[in-house]
Amino acid sequence: MFESESLGPPSDANTLERMLGRTASLLQARGCGVLLWDEDKGQLSAMAPFSGLSEDQLRELDFPVAGAALAPVVQHDRHVLLHQLEDGASDVERFRALGMQNALGVPLALERRDEANDVVERQVMGVCCAFDKRYGNQFDQEDARLLAMMARQVSAVLVTSRLYWNAVEARRRLYATVESMAVGLIAISPTGTITQINSAARRALGIEDQGWIGRSYEDVVPNDELREVIKKARQGEQDETPDGKPREVKLVCASAAARRSASSVSRASRSSPRTARRWVGWWCWRT
């Protein structure tokens, strides 16, 4: 007899996982997955499940679109072939840290078609990404066409899936929580680029509401003392006040997954500087 659980329909996660795994096999790639685009924040974030990557590895794939090698995928709706991951783009550094050798990204889009099946409206919502072509080969234009075809199937599954809408809602709640906090918050990537500055921090530092995502904190933060605090914290050093007491500004461990709520930020602040340096850094203070 069949087990009772096998008689039920597959879950959204299982369906998507099998589809991504099949796509990776067709491309002879080590893995394949989805990066969701938050257009308002200018951020790309990996969504689970992601074939070939663990949940811990997924937390590293959260980066600003500005300056990313995959930026043309969402900004210009075209595929990108990354043959050698050698430049200093924010996403390339993340890929290299995960041991990736090459990558391919195509637009993940919502399409509306007319009665003749012609596309009359198209909205890019992210990137369908494959990485590490096997046997020492590189991805080519034929791989891009195949992945684009599979991306249409993936998008069809996502828009009817709780996974996608839950992820979108979670990101919306997180942004609203961080933006409304009474404390000033700055999030800085391991490469030193800014991924978030909430309204309290912008007011305190006189920073514009836009134009800072993806830029170096050294170019955005106008306060010399705060820049020095951030520099020391990124190096794992403890900064002190003139009377020798630890300064209230803290570096806390806050990955994409850990930033789901203010309590996550509070919990993470207990991490050691050495551990924190592996994640996105949050600097916070009361205004």
C-alpha cells in the first residue's frame, strides 16, 4: 500500500524544488534558483528552495542591484552570461564566496497575453539563475534560451504559489518595521556597500531618501566619527568612548533571514564581532 502522505498533492516548495532541479540537470549546471527583485529597495534576494545551495548559503545571496553584474537582467530585461567571476561587483563577490565559477541569469517575469497568445504586458519580478556549468564548460546563448523557457514555467508556478506571496509579504513587513523604528539603523554589506538606511538614521545624518543603495558607506555617511566606528567594527575591533567605556553603536549579525523582525536584530546583536563580520552589518543608535 502507498503511504498516506504520498496520496496528497505536492507542496509548492516540492513542486518548485523539482522544477529547479530539473532545470539544473538540463543545463548541466550545479544549481539553479530564483532571486526576487525588490524594486523599491533596489535589492535582489535569493528565495528558497534554491537547487544546489543550502539554507545557510542562501542567506549570503542578498545584495543591491546597483553595481551588480546581474543588474541588466532586471533593469533591461535581458539575460547575462558571467563566464569568469573575477570583477568586484557586489553579486560576483557573493557568488565567489560560495565557490561558484560561472553563472547565467535570465529575467523572471509576469506576462499577460491576448487571445492570439501575444505578450501585451510584461513585468520583471526577479532573476532565474543557474551556476557552475559542469565538466569545465561555460554557459552559452543556447543555455540562455533554455533557461528563459524554464523561467516562464517557474514564474507560472510562483504566481499561484504561497511561497512567492509569503516571501513578498515578509519583505514588505520587514521594510515597514525597520523604516518605522525609533532607532537609527544602517545596514552594510561585507564589501562595505550600504543596503539599508532607515528614516531615523537618514534624519539624524542628513542623508537623502534615495541614491545611497549600493554605494560605499565611506561616501554616504557624513560623520567622520561614525565612519571610524564602522571601520573598526568591520575589522572586529571594539570602539570605546573617551572615558574607556564600550560605545553604544554596535555591529550585529543580521543576515537576510535574520532581519525578519526587530527581535531578530536584537537577538543578533549578541553575536561576537568575528561572527558578525560574516554577515551583513547593522549599526544602530538611538536618535
